[in-house]
Amino acid sequence: MSIDPADRRPAYEQIAAHLEAMIGEDAYEPGELLPSNPTLEKQFQVSNITIRNAVKILVNKGLVAVRQGKGAVVLRKPDVRPEVSGVPDDIVRLLKELRTSVEALDARMKAVERALEGQGAAPRVEDER
């Protein structure tokens, strides 16, 4: 797996999501070790700090624990639960970005209309819908 440059998430979040999915798909069972950091660095072609940050996300979620001298041990599978609202977080985030862009465009359009009206242009007739 390589990092998707089109994905707006940082590399460590993409890696954490991939590893979480692998744990959920039984690639790694509770009690098993994740691949070593150097192995993950080569697999994802990223630095050690990126892997450490990805593992830290899994630790914070309670999915793995880091054992000194051993590595990251899988503690449990991720919770399988449907989205509470039925809308994934990425879609909500994209809709918020879209709304912000539309609001900015609307403000620019109004500024242009005011400038044109100031120059004697006829006011725009709104579409009735």
C-alpha cells in the first residue's frame, strides 16, 4: 500500500486507517505483533516518525499496545458499528467545505453586483424557483 496523494489526510492517518482495517479484516489477531517499524517504513515508504504517529493513533484507540523491545501488540479488533448519523465523517467534512466555498462565491458575486450597480449597470433579476 502506498500513500494516496489525493487523500487530504496526513500520511500517518492514512497508515493508521490501513492498519486498523487490516486488524479488522483478521490480518492481525489480538496477541499478534504488527510488523516492525522498519518493515512498515519500507512498506509505506515513509519515515520512522510517520509510522510512530500512525501506531500512536492505534494506541489511543486501544487497538494496540507498544511493548518495549517487542513492538506493537494487537489488543483487540476495532469496534464494528454503523455510522450514528448514517453519514461518514469524510462526507460531512466535504459538505462543510462546499458550503464555505459557496458562501464565499456568493459574497464575491454580491460584491461584483454592487460594483456594477455603482457603474450604472442594470440590477440582476433573481430567478424564481
